[in-house]
Amino acid sequence: MPEYTLRDARLDDAAAIAAVHWTGRRAVYVPLVPEEHWITDTQAAGIESWKRRLTAGETPLVAEVDGLVVGFAVIGQATPRLGHEAKRDLALHDLWVMPEMHGSGISRALLNGVLPPARSAELWIAAANTGARRFFQKNGFLPDATTGTGEDGVLEVRLVR
């Protein structure tokens, strides 16, 4: 298990967060979306998006190993999604960890860092992302039979705790 630290993100973390986000999304979504999707869903676009999000006051919790950001998590207000009203007040908007860090305990530390285990919340996840779904189920999130298809054509399921 690698030694890691958790801290609040800073504006200068935008590129590192975008790299984790893009790498994680590619690991999950390459088999689920057409290759053309990646023409516009680029790491460079992600950097600009994260700069905007961080400038707007969003504060992800990041995990670092040897000074490098290897994961992040973002919690926020739950809002309607994919045609469904929110079921909880809070939503886990993002939790991504570099694939080589899966199983290291970093994902759980990030989750517990933004959302203590007794706190209720919801999240949406690709139905085909079985590994992440198992992780969230181990952490108390269960499907509530609500599904929807995102802009990218990927079927998503809502998990609640």
C-alpha cells in the first residue's frame, strides 16, 4: 500500500486533476462510447474545465503519492439528473483514482474524506462499471432502480446510501 496524503485541491492542481479524470474516464468509457467521443473529450479540455470549476470555488479533495496527485473526490448538492429528481441532499459528483492505485485504499480514504460513512448521499455511475459499483456497494451505496442514459449514450444507474 503506497503512502499517501489527502488535501484540498488548489487552482494549480487543475492539470493533475484533469489527468486523473481523463485517464480514469478512458479506462471505463473507451469500450462504451464511440472513438469520435475522444476528439472533443480531451485532457486539454479537461484542464480548462477544472480551472473553471476550481476558480468557481469547487474544492475537490486530492490524494497525493510522492507529491503527485493520483486521485480526487468531489461532493456537492444533489440536483436533478437524467430526468430524475434528486433522492438525497448530497451527491458524490466525482471520485477518480489512477488505475494503478485501485485496491490501495486511496479510493476509500477519498470517499470517507468527503463523505463520512454515516452520511447519506447519491451518485450516478455507468451501469457497466462493475468494479466501481462493487466498491460503492461495499461502502453502503445500493442501486435504487433508477437509470438514465447520459449525453454520451452510456446507461447510468443511481446508487444511494
